[in-house]
Amino acid sequence: MSLLAQFQEMTQQVAEAISAALQIETEIVDDQMTIIAGTGIYKKRINSQEEFGQVHAGYLYGRVITTKQPYFIEDARSDPQYDPSVLEGVTEELAELCSPIQYKGNVIGVIGLIAFTEAQRHRLIHNRLAYLTFLQRMTELLTGKIAEQEAWAEWKKTFLQLETLIESIHEGIIAIDERGVITTCNATAEQLIQKKKQELIGAPLQSIWHNSPMLAVLTSGTGYAEQEENYHLDGHDMHLIVTARPIRVHDRVAGVVASFRRMVDMRRLAYILTNEHKNLYFSEIMGKSRALELVIKQAEQVARGTSNILITGESGTGKGMLAAAIHSASSRRSGPFIIVNCGAIPEALLESELFGYDAGAFTGAKREGKAGKFELADGGTIFLDEIGDLPLHLQVKLLHVLQTKQVERVGSNTLRPVDIRVISATNKNLEEMVRDKEFREDLYFRLNVIPLHMPALRERAEDIPLLLDYFLAKYRQILNHAVLDFTPEVKAILCQYHWPGNVRELENAIEYAVNMETTPYIGLESIPARIRQHQSISAIANPAESELPLRERLHRHERQILLSLLHQYGHSLEAKRRIAAKLEIGLATLYRKLEAHKLLSDEKVF
């Protein structure tokens, strides 16, 4: 579509204005020889073609377009280069004065004044210079209007692009003019402020964000970045991170634009970027014992709520795994899971780590202050491990957080709201500590809303074989070691061991064994010395074997000899021949003894 065709209505108005002023018919064609506007007979021919639609046919309008010059035809009926109709003898026009319509250096069309009567022809001849000047002024008017319309369309396009860009930003955007009145905001700003756009635009910023630093930018001309700001509006608290920049027009501050987001979202993003915590689910807690299944069932039930949970159990039982699984199964799973080991952080640093601090709170404090673990956990879960090691003076502050859901940083009087769930864990007897005045009773009851107990590994001994196989497969892959299994002797020792360090000790023992073993089967010499020594002491301290008949005692010792030789030589046919030769017995006798001791079935497993 030609440019004139895009502004056809306006072009028609120009044609009618010319005709009304000069009392002569007017025709306007575009650069494709299409009639765009006209009066009289030309109005009926709008959108039809002139000169066969060919610019280079050699006729009048084509010459005007190609030469960019005006033309005057004094006797149209006798000029064969005026129009194709002249050759056919049907030309009605007597004379014509036409001028190119130029825009941005190009001819976009032609305006023609056409005489159909002798009186009109006479006026054209005698006033052609004045009429030509008039036509040129009208073309300038027309192109000026086109330029305005194009500029408006371009501005509207830019405005829509900017509006789309602003709406696509995940941060809130708000702008004010020099009077402090809101002029622009996006959908995210509506959501965060909890007011509709029509309520915000035109409202003074002071009525939305009381004493906002944005207003100071209007007078200072200096913006700011990533500043923490708190506002309260219609019962709604806004804890925001705001960046504001002045809008300058000719070195004058004409307004301020700010981007902002919720502090909780910033912390969640920081947590995702800096924390390597992986979601953990109940199905990943290994074990089939009734004791473990019972506590997992309880945990699954309470995960849906928001009540505080206290997990008790010996060290190494998996209290942290249970806490992580509860978080992953809760409605807070998309929020952060912040782990704090109360016993691992020096007491002098624990308060600032938990509750954060403001600028200048103590020597060495960061200039901008620092959010504590409770603030970082906003919208999620905080896991306080080894809660029994929390000093008494911090227990008071923790109690305040649990009661008010607000945090007061070190060196600050400002209370910051936090939306958190607290899961704590301990291997100590908190009830006994309460009796001994080592732990606050009121805090204990606040933490112990839902008690869960992780059983010791010795209380779920049936899970030990499953854990042995799981950790063997895990470290076989991690260490790229071709260990296939445990020898029956070692497996029996590991299953009978009392595991005072619980699952953590068992995992460490398997990792140690996989590192130390050089054969496909983990033997006695590859397991940790403390487990071997414990086994030896247990054997000495156990008088039961001395009460056994000689036949049974010989049977046990024979099994141990066979296990040791199988571990030394292996389970292949050639290895069995060597074992038989070592024992000075026949191969068939060896097979009978292996079968009697059920060692051939173990071989099939290998």
C-alpha cells in the first residue's frame, strides 16, 4: 500500500479544499498511478488506475513523477502525450496544471488541477503561476500532515513497546512527576502494592509510600540503588528493595522512576544462586523397619501444616534428612530451606548470624548491614540443628521471634516481619536441661509443638543390610571402584555391630572400606580398625562358644577357615583347586564343605 493510500481520507479532504477554493476539479494520484482522491468525475474513479498504471508510459503524471517537475498542459485534447484517451478521441479535459507531491526526497504522488470548461481553462492559463504556488503549498500541507501522522504512529508504537517492556519486567515499576504524583506503574507494582493501576496513577506517592526516599531524589537529583524500604498501607506491610533514578529533561529533574521487588523474593533468589541444597524426599530416606516407617508416616502427616517441629535422636540418625524431607513435602517447598548448626557457630557470632545486624552494629560490620538466617528463611523453613547448644541469652531472642514472627537485628530497633516455619533438632535431653535450668521451659514448649523421634540404627537393625548395599553402590560409583560385594564374614560383622554413630558412622565405614579394598570383595582387613577390634573383643568376651559341643565349635572354625581362603584366593574354579591343594583335600570334598556351610550360594550372589 502506497503512503498516500494510508492517508486516503486526509488526502481526499485536501482535494476537496483545493477544488472549493479554486472552483476547479482536482485529482490526486499516488506513485503507483492509482487515483487516491478527487472531485467531480475523479471522485467516482477513486482507486482506479491512470495511464495504464505505468509510471514510464510517457504520459503526463508519469513525467511529473520521474522528473519531479510540475507541468502545465494548455491544450490537452491536441497533446498525444497528455493521456491515452487523447489517442482515442474521448478526452474531456481541456487543460491541466499538476505538481509533484514530494516527501523525504521522493515523489509520492501528483496533484492535478483540471479544466473542463473554457472559463476554467482561461483561469488556468492566466493564473497558472499563482495556482502552481497554491498547489505547492497544499502539497506541503498534505506532507506535513502525513509527517505528523507518521510521527504520532511512531510515537504510539514506541509507547506501546515501552509499555510492553515495562509490563514484561518481573520487578515493580513506578514513576512520579516533578510534583510527586504517580504517572506510570506496571502490573507487578499493582500486585506488590495491592492497589489497581487506576487507583495508583494520579495519586501522590506520599499517600502510597509515606516519606519515600524517591521524593528526595526530586530535589537532590541523585538516585540510589538496592535500598531496603518498609511501608504500611491499608493493613498491608511492604518490605521492599528499591532502586530509584531521576528523569532529566534539559538538565532539569522532571520526575523519578523506581524499580522494586519484595525483600523475600530477593532473599529467595540469593538462596537459589548461593545455596546448593537439593530437594530431598521421604522416599530417599533408606529403610523398611517399622520404627522408621512410623516416624516417616508421622512426618508426612505434619509436613502439610505450619506448626514447629522438634526432632530428637542420637547423632547420625538422619534428623537433618528428615527435616529437609518435611520442607520438600510442605507448601513452603518453593521457599528457602536454611540450615543453622547452633553448635558449630562460635557463640560470639551466633547472634548476628541468626538475627542479622545493622550498619555500624559492631566493629567490622558491613556498611550496609546484613540479613540474618531468619530473614533469609522468610517464606520458607529454618532448620535449627543442635538447638540444645543455643546459649541462654539467645534463647530469649529466639522465643521472641517464635511468638511475634518478627526479627530485630543487632544494633537496630526496627522489627522486621518474617514468615517462617521452625524445625529444630537435638541429640540432647531437653527436658533434663529444662530441669537443670540450662534450657528455657517456655522455649522448649514453643519448639516442641510436634515431637518426632529418629530411631537409632541399633533399634532398626533390619535396615542395616539395605543401607550396606545402598552405600556400597554409592561409593562404588563415586570412587569408580569395581567392588562387587562384602564377604559373608564382613557382612555378618557389620550387621552385628552396634553402630554408636548410627547411619553416619555406617556410611563413613563403607566409604573407608571401598577406598581400602583392592579386590572385588570387601574383606576383614578393609573395614575400619575400631569395628574389627570391637568384633575381637566381643568374641573374647562372649563365653557362649566355650559352652558349645566340640562338633559345633569345629564347624564354626572350619567355616571361618573357608571364608578366609575364599577371600584370599577368590571364587573361580582355579581358586578352588588352589584352596583344595592348600587344605590337602580333594576338589569334590571342598565343594561338599562349601555347600555344607552354604558358601556356594554366596558365590552365586557374587
